[in-house]
Amino acid sequence: MLLAVAVVLPGQTPQPDKGKQVVDAAVQALGGERFLNMHTRRTTARIYSFFHDQMSGYDVTNIYTQYLDDKSIKGLQVREREVLGKKQDYSYLFLADQGFDITFRGARPLPDERWAFYNRTTRNDILYLLRYRYNEAGMQYDYVGDQVFITQHVDVVDITDAAGNTVRVYFDFNTKLPVRQSFKWLDEETRDHMDENTVFDKWRDAGDGVMWPYTIERERNGYKFYQIFASKVEINAELPANIFDLPKGAQLLKKVN
């Protein structure tokens, strides 16, 4: 499913600004200024976790996301609350620079590895990249060429930031929307090189003219480890009051790494 077959077209020569043109078209397909200025997102979904392609967990979730535009904030420009379970009685809280695992026992700061995973995945997600890093200083958009991904004709662009980190993104030739992305990272503990891929599907207008994928699948080193199937996505929906605060009176537990 995740294999892409390259098709080299005769006489194909990448144009100097072709990569940026493809990305500009993607931003417009996502909703243009409405996408670039969206403030909140509310998602109702089923999520699945996998180990070596075998399902290891399943849950239902409501995800509340707020997009921040305060440039003084250090860390990520989003904050998110992922409320899980049929009773919605436990959750994860992701702030700009830290995260918490929240249960009836209290709020425990996320282990460093878990926070590093969330931070890395978010910063390299093409939807975050285009929302916040689109005009970041030093960002380069290099056109790789035409390919066929599964059955889709795509334009492939390497997006590289000033630090040299590259995300390769496959944009549907017809819809201009991203259908796949990949990036590599080094596991500091094992010193292994990781290859992380994400596939986006079932794009729909989620409100206010913003397009959003209702199905997202992630895999690492060839193995699927996460899927989300959204039943409802609402852009710029009103979020519950204090959803990004720790529960009142919650005991702050010691972080475990």
C-alpha cells in the first residue's frame, strides 16, 4: 500500500520554482487564507495502534485542537487535548512545550521519549508545516518530479528547513492535496535511523472551506503503527471551556521515563 513507483517522464526537467508552485497550489486547495487562519479543530474518531502491523489497541476519541498565533510562545504553535475511552475518563494534554497523561489518579508529565515523538511528528506534519512554517526563513521547496503513488499521479516535493531537516511530500496532481509524506530521524538512544511515513486519505470539507483528511495512517520502517478514522471534523468550532487546563485539584504526579 505504501509503495510508490517512480515514473520518469521523457525530457522532464524540474523548474527552479516548481516546488514552491506545487506547495502554493496545495495551500489553496486546503482552503487558502481560511486554512492559514483557522483557529480551532474538533475531531471525533476511532484510533488504532499496531505492533509489526498487528493491531494492539483500539479506542474512541474526541480531539480538541487550538492553533496559536502568539509568536512569543516557545515550542509548538498548537495545543491539543485528546480525550479517550467510551466514558471519556482519561486523556492526553499537549501544550506548546510539554504534555501530560491525565487519569483519575492525577496528571503525570509525559516521558521525554513520548513528548519527543509528539513534538517531532507535529513539526514535520505537512498540515502543520503549511499552517505555520510555510514562509519560515530558510525553507526550501525542491521539486523532485512526477510519480505514480499506488494509482495516483503525484508531484513530489522535498521541503527542507534551515536546519537541514527534509520532509518529502507527495501531492495529488489533480486535487493538489497531500496524499503521503516521509521523513527520517535518528533514535538518540539506539542510534538507529528511522524512516517515518504518513498517508492521508478521505479528504472532505470540514467547515469554513477548509479541507481535512478523515483517514490518516502512520508507519515506521515499513511497519504500520497508527491509524485514525474520523467520523466528524469541525474547523473553527467552539471548544469546551478550560479544555487545555489541568483538571481542577488534580494531583501532579512524578514523571516516569
